Amino acid sequence: PPSLWGQSNMGAEEPNPTGSQRPARRRSLFNSIKFFVLCHSLLQLAQLLVSGYMKSSISTIERRYGLSSQKSGMLAAFNEVGNTVLIIFVSFFGSRVHRPRFIGGGALLACLASLLMALPHFLSGPYEYTDHISHGKASIDNRSAVCQSESNLNIKPTNQSCSQQDNPAQHVAYPLLLLGQLLLGIGVVPIQPFGISYIDDHASKRNSPLYLGLLLAATAIGPAFGFITGSIMQRFYVDFDKVSKDHIHLTPKDLRWVGAWWLGFLVASCLIFITALPYFFFPRSMPKESFECKQKQQVLARGQGVGEDADDVESSPDCTKQRPDPIQELSLLQFLKSFPHVALRMMRTPIYLLVILAQVNQAALLAGLATFMAKFIEKQFNRTASLSTMMIGGVCIPLAVVGTVLGGVVMRRLNLSLNGASKLCAGAIFVCLFSSLPLLLIGCSTQTVDGVFPPGSGSLSCSASCHCPEEAFNPVCGSNRVEFRSPCHAGCNNIQFGPHNQPINFTDCKCVGGLGFASPGTCGSGCSHLLLPFMVLLAITSFVTSFTQTPSFMMILRTVPAEDKSFAVGVQYMMFRVLAFLPGPVLYGSVIDTTCILWGKKCGQQTSCLYYNLDQFRSRFLGLMAVFVGGALLSFLLTVRVLHRGAKENASTPGSKGGYELVNE
């Protein structure tokens, strides 16, 4: 039997309607829709890898360039700006343009954007952090390493360091990243819509669902690969290309560690460039698949060109030419004028509006999960950025993909009506609410940090004579389990060095009770053992929430007129961007910033947050996610109510069919 990918007709003889035999023409690889599906799946994978990689690197970029969480949230969401502005034009252009070339051009722009986002690393100088200790010869100011007497202070090196850091490259890093995100959003606009429509136009009805399924699978896996790539890249030091290995004194467990965030953008840009090239060789239209053509020829030969197969039968038995798509008569100006009218008409449909509101709440939930959940795990459970990112890319996203697929399987198996689909969505979100609420209880309070937390605790008077710089940040854990911002703040006078000239202990610390010594690194929150139950509940939440994706999407398609379906999907994605993906990360970042209890400082300017109140971080961040889950549940419950009332009204009307039914196609 033929495989799923069909059988090749190259070199074979095929019958024509007159009964004679003629050799089949050898078709180019670029005239094969199968090859287009393969290329488009790879391009979707590479393009979405960039988006996932950016979100996985947010906390690292934040630490490298001293950004607040609000600024990093804006950076994560900025690619939606260009996407939102241009997405409505996709509905207008449709098949009027050479879609493969537009896809290739957009991919090349995305490739340029990815390169642009890596550029700040090459324009900036080496990463500078306080308390860089080198045994024997100290090439960097290490006044805050240990307690210094006033006679030994030397302010000059710090001033020199600030003058070196205050260069134009440091100031243009954030604008360059924003510009890269903007161009990325513009570049990806034609990729998915044009790709799906091109496949649907040229694939046979038998294979079209398989092709679209493969494409959606690549779309879902792309962000997961982005997070996994981010996890790998963050294990390399940010400046491994600028400094020798002997000069790297940090480890990934150090709170000052910055991974090679820029490296993944270079890798992704190469992948996008390679996958973009084939699109410039695909034709504007290609012949339908051979299975479709043979079926049409058989129908015509039997004289059955009318009936249920009428829409699929060509007026000519020659299937080597694709039937041209109907071109809309509207001009661009007429299209732009009609778009708001059609959008408002659809928004007045109760079911459509409620389902959109539910999906917007879920999209906002996803925006927070994808952008800041890795940072939450890193801070709450005292894990490295690499491991935290791997938890999201290796656990949550794959389970969300499985949930999306199973949601579609359940719909088809049970042949759910519109009312049944709404109940399935409401039930899934109800379970999600119960699995997400316990997350608020899993965690620990912030560790005791001298002079920082609890507020008013500790005393900095004992280290006042050490003249510690205000910007010093090199956490040490005292033998009394109290954390200090630096060995200087702990009043330590001596350093014990181990292999490779790494400090392994700070002794004679007058601010540390008990044995009076301190170890490099943070004391931690003491919650590492709770990571497993937290991830189990988070994985269940991701899995159950994604169950609603297919049913809710089908509800939208079945509640709008057939002529408005493309508009409905366009409005749907626009609402996602305007109400969720654009403001969502900024909102989450702003909420996270309110929980900061100590901001970093460098050369008199505020940088990223050094310490968070972990109780507030957990309650506000996860509480905001629970609010969005509740909003989605309320919207789906109202959908069930409206459908139930509509079904009763229709049932009481003679000749009524009793409401909408979902039709499996």
C-alpha cells in the first residue's frame, strides 16, 4: 500500500482520458508539496527557536545589562509590536503575492534580527562584576573582597573602572535588543499564514491534515528547543571569546554568573538562513498532488463531475495545472475600511466574544509562564539559570504539546457539539485551577541577609570601619547561616585560596557569630527539595490548560459565518497580541519588581535586583497567574450558560435544530 507520503510517479507512465499511454513528466523537487512541508516545518522550528531562546535568556540579559524585570518583560514582548501592526495585511494579500518568496524574505529579515540581537555582546566590553579576586596579582579592584582599613583605600581604580564602563556601547545595548525584537516580529508575519494557505491550496484533501499536523508539531516544538538551547548556552561564560579560561573565576552557581546569552542567537540565525534559501525556488503555484489528480480523473472518466465531488473536479482532465485561487475584488483601502466593521460584528457574537476572552486569559497566563517562570525557579529554589530553563523547555512545553494533541483527539472521538466543547474547556480549566492554587504554598521565605532581610535585622555598624563600597555584591554565607552581601560586609580579614587560586573560605570575620568564618556563595532559601512537587503540579497545570486549545479554536470557527472565518482568526490572533502577549510580560515584570528588597548599583546607577522577598515574589507572581486561570474559567462557564440558554430557546421553536453542532472535517 502507498505510504503516508504517497508514491512517486517520476519515470512511470500514466493513462490519459483517451486511453493512450504517455510518459509522465519528471517533476522538480520544488514542485513537490511534500518538500515544501519539510522546508516549512524546519523554518518554523528555527524561527520559533529564536522566540523561545529570547525568553529563556531574559534573566541572563537582565543581569548582564542591569535591567529591571519590567524592562526585560518589555523586551520579551516587543516582537509582538511589528507582528500586531502587520498581521491584518496577511488577510488581504492572501494569494495575490508570490507566497514562497514572501516567506523567504520574511525569514531573511528574521535572520538579520537574530544577528542584531547578538550584536550588543560584540560592541560591549568584557563583563565587569565586583570582587573579582585574583590571588597574587590583582588586576581588578578588589577592595570589597575583605575588610580594608582607611589607609589602604584607593578610590582611583573604581573611578577608572566607571569611566571604562560608561561607553556608548553599554547605552545602545537595550535599544539594539528592542530593534532586533521589532524586526523579528515583522519578519515572521508572513511565515505561518502564507505557509498554511500554500499547503492547503496544493495538498490533496487526503494528506492535508497530515501536513498541517506535522507543521503544528514543529510549531509547538520550536520554543521547547529554544529553551533547551538556552539551557546549554548558559553553561558557557558570557566572555569566553574575550578572556582566557584562566581569568574566568565564576561558576554557574554564583549569583553573579552570566552565561553566553548571545551565542544562541548566532546559531539560530544560521539555521534560519539555511532554511530560508529553498523558498526562493518554489513556484507561485504548483500542481495538485498526484493522488488528488488521479481521483479527479477517475471521477471525470465515470461521468460523475457533479454531486458531492463537484468542488474537487477540474473542468479539464489535465491536472498538471493548479486551478487559480479566486482573487478578492476589494482594494486595500476598501479592505482596511471593512475590517473594523467585520471585527465589531463578530465581537457582538456572545460565544465568539466569550471564547476570545477565555483565550486571552490563557495567553496572558502563557506569557508569564514562558517569560519569567525560569527566573522564579532560579530564585525560589536556588537553582542555576541553566537548570531552571531546562525545566521549562524539557518538561512544561512538551506536556503542553501533548495536551493540545489529546484535546483534538478527544474532540474527534466523542464527536462533541458546540455545547460539549464548551463543557470540556470549562472542566479542564476547573481542574487547572485546583492544580495551580497549591503552587502558592510551595516555597520558603527569604534567607536572612544582614542589613537587608528581615527589614531592620542585622547591623552594618560592625563593618563600618571596613569602608565597604555600596555597589559590592559577592554573597558569602556565614558560619551562623546569615548571608552577607560581600566578605567586606561580613568584616572578614583573611582569604583562604584553593586550587586554581579560587577563594574557598573567608576567616576572621568579625560580623559573623559563632566560628567567625564565611563560605563563598549564597546560603540559599532552603527550598531545593520542594522543586520536584512544584514541577509536578506545574506540569499538570500546563498539560490540562493546553487541553482547551483545539476545542476553543473549533468553537470560534463554528460560531461565525463561513465568509468571516479568515477575519475571525485574524481578529483572534490580534486580540492575543494586543491584550495578552504585548502587555502580559510587562505586567508580570512590574509585579516582580515590586518584590525587590535590594537593587544593585554600579557607578551610582541602579541595575538589576539582587535580592527578592521570596514570599511576596511567590504570592504575587503565582497569584497573578491564578487570576488569569479564574478569568478563563469564568469566560468558559458563561459560554456554557449562553449555549444552554440558546439550546432551550431553539428547542422551543418549531423546526429548530437545537443549536450549533461541531462538524468534523
